[in-house]
Amino acid sequence: MSGMEQDARDLLKRVLITVSLGCLWLLVNSTFGLMFGWFFFEHFPKLGNYIFYGWFVVSLFFLIRYFIRIWSKKFKVD
């Protein structure tokens, strides 16, 4: 058995999940937005821009909702 307490383990697990999912979300959105050119408009928005920004807003909403659900749980104190 490890010498780490359960509440410290839960805290580190939450921090790791939050940082890793946040970085993955940023990586995916920056890849699709910058590499495919959907982040910037040339003269007027195209269908790809609308799809990208729709995905961006919807995925950000669900990511924040997931983070709130993770961090609102009580720590297990034995």
C-alpha cells in the first residue's frame, strides 16, 4: 500500500484529469483551427468556420460542465 493519503490522491487525480483534458482540448482545437485554416476568416466566413466555431463552443461547454462535476464532488475522508 502506498503511503499517500486518500484525499491527496483524489486531489492529484483531479488535477491530472483537469490538466490533461484541458491540454487535449486545446491541442485538438488549435490543430483544426490553425492547420485547416478554420480559425481565421479570409473575406467572409465559410461553412468550415461555422462548423469549427460551433464545435468550439459546444465542446467548451461540455468540458467546463465536466470540470465542474469533477471538482464539486466531496473528497473521501476515511
